[in-house]
Amino acid sequence: MNEKEFRAFGKATVDYVADYNENLRDRPVLPSVTPGYLYEFLPAEAPEQPESWQQILQDVEQHIMPGVTHWNSPRFHAYYPTANSYPAIVGEMLSAGIGCLGVSWIASPACTELETIAMDWLAQLLGLPQEFLNSSPGPGGGVIQGSASESTLAALFAARESTVERLKKEGPDLDEVTIRSKLVTYTSDQSNSSVEKGGRLSAMPMRLLPADKRCSLRGATLLEQVKKDLQAGLIPCCLVATLGTTATCAFDNLDELGPICKKYKIWLHVDAAYAGAAFVCPEYRHWMSGIEYVDSFNVNCHKWLLVNADCSALWVRNDKEFTSAFNVNQVYLENDSEEVRDYRHWQVPLGRRFRALKLWFVMRLYGVEGLQKHIRHTVYLAKMFENLVNRDGRFEIPVEVNMGLICFKLKGPDTLTKQLLDRLMERKKIYVIPGAYAGKTLVRFVVCSRFSTERDIQFAWTEISSVSTKILQSKSRTNPQPTLTIREFEIPNTKQKSVDMFARLMNFKMGIEKQTLCS
């Protein structure tokens, strides 16, 4: 493909993407394909001769799109948002066009330096402490990772290596292998599955501590487990706290957890992948109380901050402690200046794309006001949906509503809510997924798409309400109320028959009352 063909292909693709987003409501949010469907349409081997880009775009529409789940559709209310915006798309295109790999500063100085600036902009936008800024006099700084999973894993690696080095200095006689074998880490039983996975990959047992009734991890629970582990000869190493859990968007109590971590020299990492984006609005920053105790802090820009995946922002309070876990130099990667920041020491991979471009584009083209407006609009729509649920006596919201997530259920046995989830999935008009709280099955409804309006919330509620009506009507037909018949209670001719009839009437009445209570 030459430059002329690239221009034509690129322009046609931009038009295709714009049309796709403009008409997302016309596409079913969930595909209706079966596993292996694509093998029926694509050849088993790559073509011998070049094909036209026109044919490729045609195949995208005919064969690829039918198998796509449309995450940015206003009908998508599952998981959490996957961010999308035109400034980010253009930034991604330019990054791919430049094609640099930021393995070191000199490999592409702009790749590194724009990232240090963009991360400072974002830290200030979120209201993070000055110590986390790349430009601060302290040893802190920020870096773009691929995902919250990577950020958590990187924090666990850093916590592990800094703990090992500290204990080796404090007790020179301690054997490093023994130290590593005794390290333990902690998180809430409400944390994302990636946290537990990170514990496995970092070779440290991850204690899943019970949250309270509001799904928040409290200090007393952590302290109790830390003391037990110390008595058993183990070494507490890291706590992964969550601000905005996946299940219910709950917030761990940093004010209580922080002092414990500080006292026992436990690295405190905060996973704020979804809800952390809301801190661009000052009215939500109270959820960040206790941030002064935190060693590392993560927000996924590719969830709620309009930056396309992958773009996970991670800040650390002490970059020297953090990078020691990753710092391996070879002569072909060495830099002459200590003032130069090499982000290869901040991550697991060696290479890195120019991801700062799309973050920079979004912050410039939306501005602080635009990002705040986006967050507040999402919360407004979530509140609208919450009010619709509360007004319908058939439903309940058993857990506190935060941000853009509402967890609700049909009153009665869990089987009703499970039927609701199954039928919504079968109909494919909206996409929601199950959640759980206190042993109850819930429907997780999240306002995800930047295209969502009040009309889309009403559409989703109409779908949920109508399906629920059919489920409840079916239940009523399956379990009809007992009917009193004249034949069954004929007037008796004898005193004994009269007594028998009275007893039968009383048993019948008690049966109706019992059935009414159960239903």
C-alpha cells in the first residue's frame, strides 16, 4: 500500500468509525453468533495475492461486526465503561503512525517527556498530593500502564522487593529465600479478581479479608489479620485497597487502613480503576480521604475518562523504591544522565507505545470542564435510573448506590432475578450482568456509554420492567390461589358433619393465609 492508497483507506475508515458511532443504537448490543462462527466466512489460510482495502472494509461490516459486542452502545450497561472519544482515537492513530518505542529516553525523548507532563496534568486534575507529581521535588511520579491489572502487579512487585531489601538491611543474618517465603499480602473479598491473580503472579499469598455491610474493608479487620500473621512468623508486605469495587462500587476506608500500614511498614496500593476518575469533580474527593498514607495509586483513564484503551495511570510516592523491582540495565540501554527518566524501569515490558498522545489530546480538547461535565452527566443518569427502580414496588436496591452503578433485584426468591437476567440476555436489547451481595443475586446496571441520554435510560427501564412483568405474571399463573367451591363445602345434615366441615374450613383458611405470606 502506497501513500495514495493509505490516504483513501484511512479517510474511508475514519468515515466508517464515525458512522458506526453515530448509529450504534441501530445495532444489537449483543451479537447473535455461536462459537466458531467466523471460520465459516474466512478462508483457512492467508491470501497469496494482495486484496483491496475496499474488500477488507466490506468484510468488516459483513463478518466482523455481527460478532462484536458494542461496548460503547447506549444499550451497554455491563461491567464498567470502556472509554471512547474522537480525540483519543486520533491520538491513537498518530501514535501508531509515529510508531516509536519508548524503551529509553533517547529512543524517543518526546514519548517520555510528554508522558511525565500529561501524568502531572492528570494528577493535579484528580487532586492527588504533590508528592505524586513527576515535577515535585520529592521522589514520586506517574507512569502509564496497560491496565489496572498491570498496575496492581507492578505495585506488588515493588512492595515485595522493597520489603526484602529493607529486611536484609535490618537483619543481615536473614536469609533472602526465607524472607520471600514468609511474605503475605492483603485485600478485600470485594476486590477485583486481578488483585488475587496479582498475588499469585508475585508469589505472595493474598488474604481476602471480609468487608463490612457496606462492602468496605475496615481497619479492625486488617489489624486482626496482620497480628495473626505476625504471631505465625509471617511478614505482612502489601495491602491492595479499592476505591470503587467491581461488584458494588464500594470504598475501602483508607483513614483506618493507612495508619496500620504505616505502623507495620506495609505497602499501601489503591486500585481506583473506575471510581477514581470521578475525583476530577471536587465533590467526590471525600472518597479519597486517607490518600496521604498511600504508596501507589491507580486510575484507568480507559474506563471513565474518555481515553481509549489501553491507558492506566499509576502514581507512586517513591519512584526509587518502585523502580528497583524492574531496573535491569544493559549497555545498549544505558543513559549518561541521571536526570533522564527511563520508563522501562517502571513496568514489566521493555517496550512501550506513545500512549501519552491520546491522554494529552483528550485533556486538551475536553478541558477540565468537559471532563467534569462527562462525569456529572453519567452520575445524573444513574440517579435517574435509581429513582425509576425505587418507584416500582416490585424491586429493591439492597446495597448503597455510588457513582454510575446501581445494583438491584426483584423482590422475592433469587430465582426471579436470575430469570430476569436470563431473559434480558436472550432478548439482547440491553446488556447487563449479574452481581452478588449478602448471598443475593443482583442485576448490575452501569451507565457506560458517553452517548447515553435520558431516552436510553428510559429505554433500558422499559425493557427491564416489561420483562419483569411477564416473569411475575407467569409465576402467578403457575401458583394460583386456592379456590373455594360449593361442592367441597356442602351444608351438612348431621352435627358430626357440621364439625367436620368447620374443621375443613379452618384448615382451608389457614392454608390460604400461609400461601399468601410465602408469596
